[in-house]
Amino acid sequence: MTGRPVDPDPTSAAAPPAGRGAWDEGDYHLDERAALRRVAGLSTELEDVTEVEYRQLRLERVVLCGVWTTGTLVEAENSLNELARLAETAGSVVLDGVIQRRDKPDAATYLGSGKAKELRDIVVAEGADTVICDGELAPGQLRQLEGVVKVKVVDRTALILDIFAQHARSKEGKAQVELAQMQYMLPRLRGWGESLSRQVGGRAANGVGIGGRGPGETKIEMDRRRINSRISRLNRDIAEMKTARDVKRSQRATRHVPSVVLAGYTNAGKSSLLNRLTDAGVLVENALFATLDPTVRRAETGDGREYTLADTVGFVRHLPTQLVEAFRSTLEEVGDADLILHVVDAADADPEAQIRAVREVVADIPGAATVPEQIVFNKSDAATPEMLLRLRSLVPDAVFVSARTGANLAELREVIDTRLPRPDIEVTVLVPYTRGDLVARLHERGEVLHTEHTAGGTLLHARVGAALAEALRPFTSAGVP
């Protein structure tokens, strides 16, 4: 799905000037701006009927469309290729994809009225039943484009919300996804004719009174009221769940356990890394947004210090605002962390765009901007040598690993060990053999520099946090060497 379309006529107005690569922003002719470009390699339709024959009946058959406003053609095609992977994850068969070069999407029909009719011809020729647009469409754009193409129109936001709804498993995850869906749906409720009328009477009906009233509360009004009530209920439920999550987080903070968070683009391999580093047994699937529910596992550094490693929901270009707001309580794990492991797919066609998209979302999370970040390029075994060389020059201090093969995981553990905050209070204590619990706490939460077993107990030289130093105070004395 990475192939680029070839213009059959290199002398046409759609071809770039001699000596130039892809079209740059603003450097295109009128014909180029108006053209619909077919994006090669997007079709996922089954050709062999013996391959799960029923899928042809069950799955939606979709045509993708996008408006290319800025950047290069390669970037626009990468965005549509990602939309194709999203559509496949949602359970659709992608038949075709087109891009139009415009200054901005048409306010009425997204592509423009003429090109919308051409899109209708493609839909009829391919036998599609759905059009998916690579952007968030206004309610009016959805209605008018549907009126032209005569099939269901879905935008990128609705597609991502549908994927989230399929993958949510926990009670909190389902509530967060439903809240985002309700917030998206509310301004898009439709009603025509008398279904929009309200109950009126007396002066409000120009003095007509009885007989001049509308049919009362209409279906669209009832739907709007019910959605608003549901949104309020979901907000309360999520707030209660957030309280429980905050309690667990505060307990870890009280114990001074450092926290590491795995953040990154969807399908970059965060869950695979979590399994490799902690034996967590989290679901690993080669699909977008396979992980929605956060997972926190215990891990240890090479010198035995305990820390937590948390997996988070993956990000994507143009992640819907509704989802960011709904998942805010979950994303707070990132803002409270001591280190962010920013996982990037080294084998992706545009890993730099992945980094930018993730950093845009992280910047909106309270407190996350000040948390140290460590770039980890995963899937390095699948990346080309040229791509690895480019990424090493782009991020010199990055760690290149492969969760599939286990390559360089030891180096990643060393980096985590180095970058995690260390206890800053140095103590020398003689702990009686009857207080083995304190010795265990020292090994879990502190950094033990030296251990010696004496007749009076265990002599330890260690670095600890303030709370543990206070607990050890009775066992420090002038007689301790």
C-alpha cells in the first residue's frame, strides 16, 4: 500500500516541473488542484472466494477520499494509506482511494460538487456501500456529500471511534469510548420537516392557540435530551473511576516507586515491549488500537530497584478531540510518570510524522511536558538500513530494539536504570535479624551499595528516599561504621 500513482502523460499539467520531486505546497497548476488522484495499492478486496467467503457479505465495501491541502504528495498518500489500515481494522474491505489537491476542503461537499459527482461514479463502478473521508467533516458536509454519492459517508473521527468501541474491554474503557461517541453524535442528529417543530401555543403561536401547536417533543428533541442525560451520567461514572485510579497512583507515590510509561503511535509495539520487559502477558495483535485499557506492571532495574511500567492507549494522526478528553483520566498516567518511553515504529513509512503526532497529544496532557522522554525505535529488525541510518542521525540518543526478536533489550533496561530518579539520602544502618521486612524494603525501594552480615544484624550501606530514611532512623547510631 505504499505505491505511488504514475501519470500516464508526463507532459500533462499534473506532472511536476523538470528536476523537481513531489509537488510542494502552493506549487501546482489549476488542473493539478482540481484532479482526483487514484492512490495505488489500497484495495483489500478478496479475490479468491474460498478465502472466508462470508466476509464479502458481512464487511462494508468502502472507497476512501482525502483532500490534500499542505505538504507533499507522499505525505498525503501516507495519510490515506493509514486511513486504509484503520478501515481494515474496523472490518471493512477497501476498494479504492482518491485524493484531491485543494487549498482547503469545500465547505459544502468536502471535495467540491463536481468532484463529489466523480466520486459517485467511482462508488458505482466499484460497488461500494460506504465512503470514508480522511478528515473530520461538519454535519452539513456529511449530509450534502451523502446526498451526492448516495451511500453512507463516514469521516475519520467516526471511524476511529468505531474501532475504539470494538476494542474497549474494561468498564472504564467502555465508558470513555461511549462518552466520546455521544459527544460526537450530539451535533450530528438529523431531523427534517415537521419533526423539527416544537410544542407551542397562545401568543407563541401568533395567537392561534388550540390547533396551532406542533406535534410536541419530536424524536430528534428526545434523542438530544437523552444523549445529554447520558453524557452527564458517563461523566459522573468516569469521575468515580478516576478517584479509584488516583488512590492507586497516590499509594505508589507514597511508597516512592518510580513510574515509567510506554507512550507512542498505535501499533508501534508498546504492548510487546511491556511483555518483554515484565512478562505481563498483555494482548499483542498486529492491529491499530489493539490496546485501549491501561496496564501497569511491576519491574526491576538491574540493581534491584522497583519501578512500575505502564502501557497506554496508542495515538494517531488527528486523534479526535472527544477521545483525548474522554481518556484524560487514563492519560494522566503519562503526566505523573518519571520517564516516558516514546515507542516509535522504525519500519513505518514516515516515523517522523509518528513522533510529531504523539508529541502533540502529550503536550496537551497536564504535567507531561516536563517529564523526561526517551525515544525507543521498535521493529528495528524490519527497518531498512537506510531508514535506520536516517533515524540515528535524527535522534542520536535513541535506543533501537526489536520486541519480536529481543534485540537490544538489555541496552534499553540499562537506559531505564540510568534515567530513573535515584534515592538521594545515603544511610548506613545495622538492622536486627528480626526486622527482615526493613531489609526487603531497602532492596525494593532503595539502592543498596554494600551488605555485611554481623553478629548484631545486617549492616547495610544504601541510598534511600525520605520516607524510608525516617523508618530506618532508629537503626542508625554513632557506633555504626
